Amino acid sequence: MVTKTDLRVRDGRSLHVYDTGGDDRLAVFWHHGTPNIGAPPAPLFAAADRLGLRWVSYDRPGYGGSTPVPGRDIASAAADVAAVADALGISRFAVMGHSGGGPHALACGALLPDRVVAVVSGAGLAPYDAEGLDWFAGMVPSGVASLRAAAEGRSAKEAYETSGVEYDPEFTPADLAALHGDWSWFDSVVGPAMKAGPGGLIDDDLAYVSPWGFRPAQVTPPVLLLHGDRDGILPAAHGAWLARHCPSAELRRYPEDGHISVLRHAESALDWLRERADADRRQPSTRSSR
């Protein structure tokens, strides 16, 4: 069962929060992609129950029930997660993100290192200014056009999104099979995300091509990166770059997978996450009590 609440944060904004509950479980904060609302990933509920995990998530500002914050950066996710965790009485937690949620999960690892036990990022993107990375190489034309518009600034991005252009993700056969199977769940999070218009998507894309507010080198908790070699939405070179620049990163590449089908490996990623959290719990703590 997922409980939904609206949390008022310090600056008066509202965050729409989702929680599967279980105070005795390890909380895993889910960071959604673009454009999605923040409902936690139902296809992974059974695995979470097996591993004793609790899903917590929220609509990023501008999506669903969360107040828009034009100009937000990727780093702002850490403060929002901390606010939700504090409200729920959660001191330590893991984070997991898919696609555009990947960098938001990394932000928590970088900026909340005393609270984050491990980070999982699936099919995530690297910073726009990543040195030595041809950022657009291998990306589907629709993605290139959309993100180049964002790189030109808010006015250009807003004009692009209201021009009637259609986005073609060019999903692979494996992606389409996933979307017609367990991951048809995406139907329930994409439509509601766009119900109020493209505002959340615009703010997301502007944040991806702007300074993130942290460096991947600051992500000190253990990191697991998943990437499909056939991903044309966010090419695998992004995951490889992150693996070289996050100090404690492990990269798992899947030759036959694309942007969605890589989530077939998310359950094994949760096993990894549980193992890292258990190892962290066994370590003598030097953190002050909360």
C-alpha cells in the first residue's frame, strides 16, 4: 500500500510524497525520470518486500502535486529528500534513480554523504560539461533537438515544447517488450506528469544542461550504475563517464538492453543495495546521533 501526503517545506512549497511504509525497513528514495510523476516503481514492490525495503519518493517540483520551482538545479533534490526524510523520521537511507532520476540520486550521495548508504542509477546521464565526453553522441535525434533547445535557455525550450513537435524515443525491441510487460507501469506515471503541461519537463531539461550544483567526484557512498549498450535516449557513454568519475562506482553494462529494458536488472541492483546497506550497518558508526 502506498500512502500519499503533501509535505509543506520551509520555503512554503509543497512536495507530494509517496511512502510504502515500514519503520523497520531500509528506506529507498526513488528518483523518477522525465517526464514522470514520483510514484514508486510498482514492478519492484515484490523484490522490495523480499529484501525488507521501504519505498519513499516524491513528485519533483513542477510535477503532479509538487510546487514548481523554475530554475531549480539537480543539487536541490538533496534538500528536498532531506526534508522528506526528516518529516518521516528517517535518518539513513538509500537512493535509486532511473534516467533523469539518476543525477538526482547522485546529488543525494554527494550532498548527504552522512545519510545515504548507497546509490543506484539506471540509464542516467552525465553532466553537460563532462570533460572528454561527446555528450550528444549516440543520442536519438529527438533527444538531441530537445536538449539543444534547453541549452539555448528557457525561452527556446518553452518555444520548442509548445511548437507541437513530437518526441520519438526510438525504443528498441527489448524496450518495447518491457513496456508491454511489467514496465507498462510507466503508463501510470507519464500521463499524469504531463497533465498540467510541460513545466516539469522544461525545468528538468534546463537543469540537465546547466551546472548541477555538485561534482560526481563528491559522491562518496557506494554507487552502482546500470546501462544498456543499445540505449539511444541516454547513451552508455554517459554511464561509462560517471563510472570513471564517481570514486566508489561499479558499472554494469548490458549489451542487449536499451533505456527501459535495462530495468530488467533492477532487482539485482536492489540485492546489491541491500548488501551495501547491511555492510554499512555493521561498520562502527562515527556519526553523531540524530
